[in-house]
Amino acid sequence: MIEKVIEGVYWIAGKDKFLPDSHVYLIGLPERKDYSLVDCGLMEMGSYKIGEIESIGIRPEHIKRIILTHTHLDHIGCLPEIMEAIPGIQVWVHEEEGRYLERGDDRVIWGNKMFESMIRSQITIPERYFDLKPHRKLIDGDILDLGGVRVKVIHIPGHSIGSIGLLNEEHRFFISGDTIYADGAIGRYDLFSADPSQLRRSLELIATLDIDCLLPCHNRVVKSGAGPMIKKTVENWRSLLS
Ligand SMILES: [Zn+2]
Ligand SMILES: [Zn+2]
């Protein structure tokens, strides 16, 4: 399912299987023909995501880059499929997790050994499947012009070391990855490179942003009026994260 959220922003809902599949956002104004994807989803979900995009008349070759909110498996899993389907597509990721990808260190991707062996027992994934050199390593404060839609990169570590959010000041939307969701939920903070006190600081930072539309990478999307919900979520979790 693909749905337009606001002008220049489409939401492709994740299709959870035995593992969650992240939502994907497609960003860019139609006349610019310079689209960006935010996250990819789980393995074998590449053709579903591309099919949804084609269903609204957007040609895959007009997708120029993939921005990863972070590199957990449910967000990066089908990246190799998409890179094969769209030759020349670039990968942009925060520098902290970009370094792991470059080194071929996949501990952030899997989160922990138990997940890795459980998933590898069900699907064949070649060794070093996710090794890649990102085309751009993002840092906090980067301003990106994504096909006419301007977003600011906000580094929000805690769920993972290189988690980022993307803030658009014009329409007040925020793509929050797995750091904060709708309805009072936040991302887990027990996987490799996670840090509960960093997560608390990141949530406190998010609570200071002027956000109306919350676009997380799982569960419900909040198209308007998300500000009070975000502040309440942060308030509720603050004392539990140290
Ligand atoms: Zn995650
Ligand atoms: Zn996720």
C-alpha cells in the first residue's frame, strides 16, 4: 500500500512477516524526477516496494538515493535487492553506522547473535551481504534538498548509534525511524550499540522540535497534531531511561 501523506511525501507501509518490515517513505516533488527513499525494509521486500512506487506512475530510475534512518535488518534487508534493481542508486547513512558498513562489521544490522542465528536458520543470506561503501555519510545538522523537499538531519542515537531523524520545517513533518512511534511507544534499547541514556537525550531533543506530522518506520503514521502525543511519550519514558 502506498499513500500520499503530503505534497512530495509518500508512505509505503511495511508488510510484517515473521519479522517486522519497516515502512518506506518516498520523497520528492513529481516535477523534479529526483526521488529519495527513506529506508528499504526486510529481505525480499524490494520488489514489493518498487511495485508500489510504479503503481502511482513513478519510474524507479528516477529514484536517486536511499537514506537509511539506521541499519537494522528490518530497514536495510532489501537494500541489495533495490541496488540491483536501480543501478546507480546512492546510499546515504549517518557516519556512525556508515563506518560499520564500510568495515563489513554487521553487528548493528543483526542487533544480537540470537537474532542472527534465528534468521540465518530460516533464510539464506550470503556472508558479507551488506558490505558497502556509503556514497554519503551524514552528520547532525546536514540540510538535504530531496527533489525539492528540504529536510534537516537530526542525529538521535539511543535505539542504535547512528539513528537519524529527518525534519521538514515547512510542513513540520518528522521521519523518526525507530526512535519514537505513535501512541506512546519508543524503539527498543537493548540491541547492539543501543544506549538508554542516549535515547532519553534524543527523545528530549525530539520533544523540543516543532512537529505536526509524525512519520515513524513502524506502526501508525500521525498526519497532523502529533506534537502533544510526542511530548507525552517523552515525559512518560524519561524516568525509565537512565
Ligand atoms: Zn531499529
Ligand atoms: Zn525497525
